[in-house]
Amino acid sequence: MNNLYNQNDVKGILKRLENLQPNLERQWGKMYIAQMLAHTNISLETALGQNSPKRMFIGRIIGGFLKKKFLNDKPMDINSPTDKNYVFTDKKEFEKEKSKAIQSVKQFYENGAEKCTKYPHSFFGNFTAEEWAVLQWKHFDHHLRQFGA
């Protein structure tokens, strides 16, 4: 399965990020491209242990059951629900967010599993470092496809 601890998968995500342009139109959803980058950045910061959103009540009940659906080989569904902690409605600076995304992906890969957060995912609960790496790859892939990249 693709993940951000696999060098070839990381190279693929980085190439797609580097090719992004600020004028790309979304294929679905509500975010503009700079908001999407800010969204993926804060999500990756969670996996890096740089923020720790509280567990969602509904996630405590059903998150464990749905976890397998998100950690399989299938792409994420379009218009999947988003945790409000990861939603941006304000204007974001494209180049700043793009640069941050590239740097954060590199950092996650270089840090390796031993530096991945031990804090549970806000919806799904406890993750291994490898599960975080799979989820983050899928999340980037999902949003890059959202903008045709």
C-alpha cells in the first residue's frame, strides 16, 4: 500500500506538489487550492505530533469500524466529511502553503516511524506509525486528485 515512508511514494507526492499551480480549479469540494494545501499541512502536522486535536465523540463510537475503510487500497471518496479543526475558510497564500507541504512531506519521511505521533487520530483512534503514513499518503493523493494533479 502507498505510504509516506516509502521513498518512491514520497517522490511521487512531491512531484505532484511541485507541479501545482495557483490557478488550478477544483474538481469537487469547497476549498480553493491554497486552502487545500493548508488543510493537508495541518493534517500532516497532526501525524508529526505538532498538534493534537481532541477525539470526536462520534469517532469514539464508530471510528474504529471505519478505520479499515480508510486504510485500504481504494482512493478516498470525494466530498468525504472533514474535521472542523482542518477546515480553512480564510484566504491562504499559495506559495507559502505549497512550500510548507513539500517541506512537511520530506520531514515526515526523514523522521521515520520512530518520530511519528503516538497521539490518537481525532476520529479513527489509535494508529501505528505505518497507518499514519498510509492515511497521509491517501489524504495527499485525494486532494491532489481534487485539483487534477
